[in-house]
Amino acid sequence: MLGLRFNIEARYGGTVEVDLTNLRPRALAIGFAGAVRRQAELGGALGARRTIKQHIAAYHRFFAYLRANSHATKPADLRALDIDGFEASLEAAGMTPIHRHTVLAKAVLALRSIVIDQSDLLDEGLRRRLSYTSAQSAGRSQPRDAYSPFVARQLRDAARADIGKIFRRIGRPLDEAGDSNLHSAIADVAARISAEGKIDHSDLAFKRLYFMRLRRGLPVSSFSEDLHNRHHLLASDLPPLLTFLSLETGLEIECCKTLTIDCLRNPGPGTIEISYIKRRAHGAEQKRLRVRDGGLGTPGGLIRKLIEVTGVTRRFLPVDSLWVYHYKGRGQLRSGIDHPHELVDNWVAGHGIVDDDRRPLHLILSRLRKTHKALWYLKTEGHMARFAVGHAAEIAARHYADIPSLRLLHEATVAEALTEVVAAAGPIVLSPDSESLWREGAAVPVQTNNVPTLLDGDQDVWLAACSGFQNSPFAEAGSPCPQPILCCLECRNAVITTRKLPAILAFLDFIEGERDGLSAADWSIKFGRAHARITQQILPVFSEGLIAQARSEAAQQSLYLPPEVRP
């Protein structure tokens, strides 16, 4: 079974232990083993340890289906129906279209690799079937959403506070009040860690100090951590560091995890470039991002400080990964970061960070990049030329602007724009102060050669003064306005001043009285827009005193009603 059990040295992430010995038929399993080896070679499609493991898991699922549903005993026995049946079984298991597509694709890719290696090994119909992954659409993925500014502020504040504590702690001796024997024991342990990088629980110096602290009533529950955290980063330090770095730079969390000690390049005035690897950018994996550089609160300053304080750890763990730390669970020094879900959950719970509904937050690190982008979008006010840093405008809009957390902003912006359009299409309403400014010679937004004439009533129609009867937006220039005078409430040429308030209030009383004689739908069609203009746009411009005075004047006058609004 040597051919079905082997190790793959992944280009990213370390060694993968592959075991396909339980797959049947064995001849096909050998073909799949060769396929994953070829795809993991330099230049192949599989470069990351995690991706290789996902392909192996998909192989196991495919072979489990074959054992239950196929009579194939060798590769030549496989048929196109086996691929379609496997897809149907994934669908029956409740997989989403995208998930189903990705699992199916891994089996299809392996079979394609077998065809390339041995072109006549598989059935001709199966080879034709391998020309496509699925006849069904994979659908559209649910976009990963950003966290709100409220959540982002909590995360950033918690991360900054912890980062300050981390770097104040490293290099500071364990200084406790006590007698000379206790100080001597502490010095012995510190010397052992300095010489060997760590100290085990079984070490005599460790035991001596442990029991001395125990007899004196000193805390021992996190004794090993307290000893090592003066010399090294701890695994529990990773969540605040990763959170702050991703929020500040917008780097994908997988890119943050692969940073190396030589990642800082090309310093400039207050800035520096971070060189990183983006594995998904096939053919252009090497990337650079210019970020702020200065104190510990900047990405450049944080990375530089990390390189400095982990120098002691690198004496015992000579790797180029930025992330080297002491791992309490195994009492060893480690490099790189796998899946720190438990560490992240503990960190969030320790700070009491909550979501927008004030419930405990479940932090997903991969959402931090979207959060950074969303915050930058808000800061740039959606200006795509400034927002689309490192992406085409179309990509930035689709992937980072069109996300659920920004939907309310977009809807509010559209509503505001529509409100402005509606307001611009309506009459000009002048308060007494604005009317005085017009009379004093202020620039006016209407075409008129004689402002006093307009304001004194010489150009009046029923509900307003008309600044352009021969220049109507509803007719050709030079032609008289063809619209009924009720439409003045929807015309940009209309100018409404205090003098027109009695007529407007009398008309308002009339249309409200018409509610009793008309159905709601008919009333809305005939008077709804006029009612909204008067109550929402015109009357709020004037004081309550002016409105009361105008209402009194309207009560003393007989109301003229144009024919088009008479009952």
C-alpha cells in the first residue's frame, strides 16, 4: 500500500500526510493518488496544505459514492453516469450549488489528470463528460459581509489595548515581592528559558519555583504562561495582533498569516511597503501594499516591533515566518498560524465584544478585510477613484461596495438624491428673510429681469408668482405655459412667498375637505401630490405666526377654485 500512503510537501503550510489505502477500487485509487501528487508539484494547481487536504476529503466522498452505487472495479469501468450520479447524491445531501460544484470539481480534476497521464485508460464517454464540471449553474455566492463601524471600533480598541500590554510585558522580568530564595528560583528559571527557549513542567527548576509559589499562596494557575510570556509571544496574543493588522491594512487574513520577517520594503516618508503572498492570485502571487509607518499604532511600526521582540524566539526556532510564539497546549515553540478559532473566541469573550444586536460577537477573521474596505468606502463617501485601491473600479464595486452592511447607506443615498430631484422640480419657496435678500439684489435661481415685479404680484397666478410663463418646462421656449395652474406646485418657475399663503391654505382646506366625497385612491390621484407639496415642502418654511395670520386672512376671503379642481 506504499503507493496510497505518502507525504506531500506543500508549497504553503507544510507537510500533508495522505492516506488513500481504504479507497476502492484500488486501481482507481492509485490513479487518484498520482493525480494529487502531480497537481501538488511545482507549477501545479495545488499549492496550499489546506487545499490539498480538501481535495483528499473530496476523493473519499467520491469513492464512498462509488462503493454504494457503482459496479466499477477498475478505471476503465467508470462511466459518465457515475459523475452525474455523484453530483445528484451531493444535491440530495442538501449541499448548496456552490459547495456541490467545488466538491464535484475536485473529483473531475483528478480524472482529467489521469486522462492526461494515460489518455486511453478511461472510457471515451467519460472523457467527453470531463470536458465540463457540471451541467447545472453553480449559482452566485453569498457575499461575505463587513462588520459595522460599531463592531469595528470595539475590535480595534480591544486589539490596541492588548497590543500595548503585550509589548510592555515581553522583556520585563517576573518581579514579585518575596525572599531571596524565591528570587533565586525565579532567576534560575529565567536563565533556563534564556538558554533553551523554554522550560518543561518536569524540570527541577520549574518544580522548585512552582512549589515555592504554592507554599506562599501565590497564583499558579497560569504559571507556565507567566514564565514564558516574558520571553516570547503566546498563542493567545495572536487574535489581537491579527485583528489589528487586518483592520488597519485590509490584508486578507490568510495573507497576514504568511507574512515573513523580511516583508517590510521600500520605506518612504511616514509609509512603507508590506510584501506578501496572495495564493489565490495565480500567476501574480507576490503583492505589495503601502501602509502607514511610525509608532506601534501603525502597521509598519507593529510589524517592526514584532520582528524585534520575536528575535529571542528565533534563536531556538530559525524560521522566516513573522509569527513565532510559545504554545501552552504542547509546551513548545511554534511558527505559523493554522486555525485559531478557539483563541479568537476566548479573546472576544474576554473583552465582552458584542454585535449590533448587543449579543456576544462571533468573530470571523476573514470578514475583517471587508470591514476595512467598508470603513474606507464610508470615509471616501463612495468616491470610486479613491476607494478602488488595488482593484479595478468594477471589481471594487462588486466585491467591496455591494455588500449587505452598506445597503442601507446606498438606499439612503438614492432616497436623498430622489428627494433632491423632486425638490428641484418643484416651486421655489421663499421665507421672509430670503425674500428680503432677493429684493436687496442677491443672486436668484430664476430667469427674470425684474425681481420686484415678480415678488409684488405683477406675475401672479393662482398659488404662486410665475417667473417664466413664456419659458415653461412643459412647452417649447417662447410658447405660453399649457399646464393647468394647479401644476404650479410642480413647476420650477413658480415662486411662493408669504403673500401667497392665504390662497395656499384655503386650497389646502378645500382638498382636505374633498376626502369625504372621494375614495382614498381617487383622492390620492387628484390631490395627493399637491397635499404633500404644501404640507411637507411649503408650510415648514414659514413660522407658525405667519401661517396663523395667513389662515385668518383666508377665512375672510372667498376661495377661487379653478375649473379643474371644482367638484
